[in-house]
Amino acid sequence: MAGVGTTQSPLVTQPTNVGPAQTGTGQTLGATAFLSLLTTELQHQDPLNPMDSTQSVTQLAQFQALQSQVTLADSFQSFQNTFQVSQAASLIGLTVAVNTTDGAGNTSTQTGVVSGIQVVNGSPEFALTGSNGQVITGSNGSVQLFQMNQITAIVPTGSSNSSSGG
């Protein structure tokens, strides 16, 4: 009967042909996968050689630690998104230069006054008003939105130079 415990253990705890479980948030092992593994381990344990109770407590503690890490990561992501929106809102009324890439892959710099902020999928995007007083639009005629990582320069308030080259 000792052979039952030795054949189950490598199958459950040391998979050789399966990589780490991936979740949508990029965690190595999600809560669902962890519970699934724990349940499978409990279902396939040798009744004559049950799992040590300290091992169960250790695994439950690991599960709680995993949940705490996921909660902390979610909270930090929420804070980061809020901070980015706050930073973007502080740009309203300022002149900025942004790098843009057209459909052919050509990069150019556009300069304009940040006229509005819109949050898209948790990330702030902003519209620019050009020197002609019109909102900059894309090739399809809709308002072109820029991301924070496209900013190459912020022109100081009071500066008369609004055509920045980079």
C-alpha cells in the first residue's frame, strides 16, 4: 500500500510536463488553480497514509498569503490608475508635444494645448487643441486621443514658443 502514496505525490505536487498555471492578471498561480490543486491532492491521498495536518495548515496559509498578494496587487493597480488620471488632469491647459506614428510607421511630433482627459480602460488619454484653435483629429475625422507615454515635452506656461520639435 505504500506504493499508492508514492505514485500520487509526484503526480500532484511535481508535474513534469505542465508549466505554471497562468491567470488573466499574470499571477503564477491563481486562487482557483490553487484550490483545484488542493482539492485534487485531498481526493487522491492514500487513506492509509493521510496527508500530515501541518501540511494542510501550511497550504491554507499559503492560500491566504496568495489572496493577500492578489488583493494588494489589485489595490496598487487601482491607486496607480487614479494617480495617472490625476497627473493627466493636471495637464489641462498646458501645451505639450507628443510623438505620433501614422499608418505607414512614420513618426512625427504634434504640439497642442491639452483640452480634455478621457479614461479608456483605466488609462487616461487626452485630446489636444492645435494652434488654429481646433481639436486635433485623426485621419477618420474623429478626435485623436493621445496617451501619457507619448508626451515628449511640456512647454512652460508663458512661453511663446508653441512649435516644439522634440
